[in-house]
Amino acid sequence: MMLGAYNLACLVTLLGLAAAIAACFLSFEAKIELALVGLMVAGIADLFDGPIARRLKRTDYEREYGVQLDTVVDMVSFVVTPIIIAVGAGLRSPVAFSIMSVFVLSGAVRLAHFNTMKAQGADLSSSHRGLPVTYTALAFPFLYIAKDYSASSGFHALLQASFVAFAVLFIVDVPIRKPRGVFYVLFPLLAVVLISYWIWRSTVNVPSA
């Protein structure tokens, strides 16, 4: 016997976590392009683990465990991993560390709030409150395209501004509609385009501006 639940939805969630961990290790080796691919794979896994879970016959334990596992994985994959990638990309000033710390704190607050509302029986079926942390999985790989076309200082300023914006959006109490229908096609397609770009980018030497 082992702790935890290992249905298909949980395995997809754990696959996303493995991709995020790979992204962190790739960042340590300064392989930022491939680290961004890992971040996006984690995002795709997160997009589909929920719909898969809703189609499974699960016990009460499996349902609650899935919620808790998803939150833990989200914290690692979409809050901590973007920080590690940014540090690997050279964002290491004291100001940057302060901004990224606020980003991590805001992400933790947002995820804890979600779990609390879920435990209290709030209806979260149609919309989120505050921006989900998973949106970083597409936003940052898109933002990093600017790295090749701007000076290092300009790119770092863009990253810092993005971390500030996300930190605010995580904790501002505004409704964000959950993706439905066509978005389950559009989001993966955009991810595939970005993954293809960053895999290609990892094979060529494009000097930064």
C-alpha cells in the first residue's frame, strides 16, 4: 500500500510536475529554451487533468486528494519554476529578487484562497477569482521571445514588470472565466507553436540584441 491516489487524472498532474522539475534542472544548465518547453508541457498537463478527473468515477478521498495535489503542483510548476527560469536567464539583481519574492507570495496567497473557497463549498465551476497561476505557462514563454530582440537590461525590465503584473492579478478579486470548448483547442495549439519555436531556438545560435 502507498499513500496517495494514482488515477489517470493524478498521473497527468504528476506528469506536469515532472516536466516542471525538468525545466528547473534545464535552467540550472542555462538551457532556457528547453526549460520554457518544460514549463509549457506542465501547462498542457494542468489544462487537461481537470476534465479528465471529472470523467472518472472517484471516491471522496480521490476527489479531495486531486484538489490538494493540483494546488501543490501548481505552486511548484507555475510559481516557483518561472522564478528559477528567470534566474537562469540572468535576472539576479536585488530589486529583481524582491519583485520575484512578492510574485511567489502572491501565488501562494492565491492558491491558498482557492483551496479555502473550495473547502467552504463555493461554486467555482464557471469562473476563477483572480488570475490562475497556470497562465504563466503560456505568458512567460511568449514574453521570452523578446530576449533575442532587446538589450539585456530592457528584457530584464520587461520580466520584472511581468512579475509585478502577475503578482497583482493573482490576488485582485476579479472574476476570470474558466476556459471552455474551443479554448481547449486554441490553448494547446498556441502551446504547440511556442514549443516548436523554443525547440527550434535551442538548436540555433541567435545573438541577443
